[in-house]
Amino acid sequence: MTSKDYLTQMFLLQQKLNDETNGIGWENGYTKNNRMINWKRCIYMECAELIDSFSWKHWKNINKDTDWDNVTVEIVDIWHFIMSLLLEDYKTNGKGDIDKLVLDVLDVQGFEAFTKEPLSPSSADPMELVNDIENIIHDTTGFEIDLFDELLREYFTLSRKCGINLKVLYKFYVAKNVLNQFRQDHGYKEGHYIKVWNGKEDNEVMLSFLQGESAPTVDALYKKLEKVYPKA
């Protein structure tokens, strides 16, 4: 698969998930249940959760190791919402379809480096990473936002520092997208979805499916979830 293929597949999956979860026309800012959508808020709230993967608190757990597995999960969650924000922007402002959006993402400064081998997270300064995350929070809490020269560029740079490149992002994104779809199909929005499976969160269960997988397929992952999902 080419870089364009990876991006196109992820944007198509995100469009499908948003259509099914929020209803057709969600790009106008409201769900099918007339709930307001704020993708920027989603991004900075996930960024806050990402910061908690690091030992940033000066008053406790000062020697706690970075939870790199959770870093990966949160980086992927942020990507869901960045893609949603981009899809919304292109639809409501008439900038073009997914093909045009993908081409524009390919041109972002720092994206080419993001397609190369990721950096070793163990060599990163955790506090530098926290500062990078806070730059994204700053981008998404103001009235104006530069989606390409700021948000995407900073996101790709941060992800690579955390040991995530395009191929890794794709692998984990597909897995989380399938899990999100599975959650919706099994009552997540209604409140009766079971999130802990035999003592493990569903995120952990999904991550276990990825061991040894380089390019998991949507159908195969969904079937694995159905097989092990605990029945209420």
C-alpha cells in the first residue's frame, strides 16, 4: 500500500463510522439526535488523557514509567477526531472530496518524515513531549485553527517522536475503528455495552489481536471481537 492508500482507507473508514454513529449530515455540526458536535473539544480532551500517560505530576509518582501502550491508544484516538474535523471542514466549506483531502494531507510539512521509520520513544524527553501535546491543545482551544501548517504538522511530529509512523498509525487506527464500530453495534450509546471482558478492558483485548499482525483487516478483527465478547 502507498501512503495515499493508507490515508484514503482511514478517511473512508472514519466517514463511514461518523455517518453510522452521528447520522448523515453530521458535518453540519449536529448528530441525528440534535446533539452539537465539537471535534476541537474532542481533540484537546484526548490530548489531556495523553498527557496523563507521562509522569508530569510533581507531587506524586515522580518516577513512574511512561505508559507507552496508552500513548499509542491516545495518539490513535486523537487521529480519529483530527480526521473528523478535516472531513467536516472540507464538506461544509466546499473544499473537495476525500481524494482532494488526502492529496492535501500528503503535502503537509513533516508528513514525508512521518512515513519513515519512527523515532525511538525511549530517547524522547517526556516533558518535551508534554509541551508538544500542549501545542496541539493550544491550536484547538482558540477560535482560529490552521489545520495543515499547525495541527497536522504538529500531530505528525509528535506521533513520530512517540514511536508511531504512518504504518503503525494505520494498523492501530483500523483496530480502534473496528472496536468503535463494535461498541456502537452492541449498545455503547445506549449504555448497556460491556467494556470489561473477563477482567480486561476491550482496548486491551483488541491490542492483543494485533500481535504479529502487520495489516489487519476490518472483517477479521470484527469477527474476533464477536467471538470473545462476553454475553450479558
